[in-house]
Amino acid sequence: MAGELLASVRWSRMLHFEGATSYAREVPIDHAPPLGEGEGHSPMELALMSLCACSGQTVMSLLVKMQQRVRAFSVKASGERRDEHPQVFTSIRLEFRVAGEFLDREKVERAVRLTEEKYCPVWAMLKGGVPISSSVVLD
């Protein structure tokens, strides 16, 4: 078993919270005006960032194992949401942008595929409720 993760939020003012885990710095969480002050990330933005970070870490670790010489790497997510409450994502698009020397497109695409199908727990949780598509851009 991978073990238990802990997270918490502490209310500050209006709809502003400080999120924390047992070992990392606090993260500002807020709602856009007029309900909040817009001085932090929204929970839905954090969900997209979690998907980007988890899939990005996984893809990068696989690319290193595949001996790909990456010099720049980014993941961008775009999520469409329902108008009605709860305003859940109806689709998410991920773009993996990779730059490096002598990159093998097949290996990069395989790393993304393995990330989706086997290794990224955030992607695995979300794809059960929302379709997630991905693309690879080599720079």
C-alpha cells in the first residue's frame, strides 16, 4: 500500500483558505470576485494543476528511463465545465510540449500513453468521470 496522504485547508477570510499538506508550503485557495478576492487558485484550477503535475512527473520520469534528452517540458490543461451546478468538468484536454535533442516522437507518445493507462493516479481517478484527451507537441 502506498500509504496515507494528508491535506487540510484553513479558512482565512471571505472564501480565502490556505491549503496545506504534512510536508509542503501552504497554497492560497480563493474564489474570484465578488464572492472572494481572487488571491489564490480555485479548487477546480487546483484539480487541473494536479493532473498536469502528476502526468508531467510521470511522463518526465519515463522519458528519462527511455534516454530522451529533454531540455524543456510543460503540460497545459484546458477543462470545459457545465453551466449548471455542480459545475464539473465535461472534458479535459492535455498538451504535452517537449523540447530536446534527437527526441523520438514514438517514445514521447508511448510515455504519455503509459502515463494515462498505467502510472498517473490523478488521471486514473478523473478519467472515470470526465473524458480526457491528450496531444504531444515536439519543439
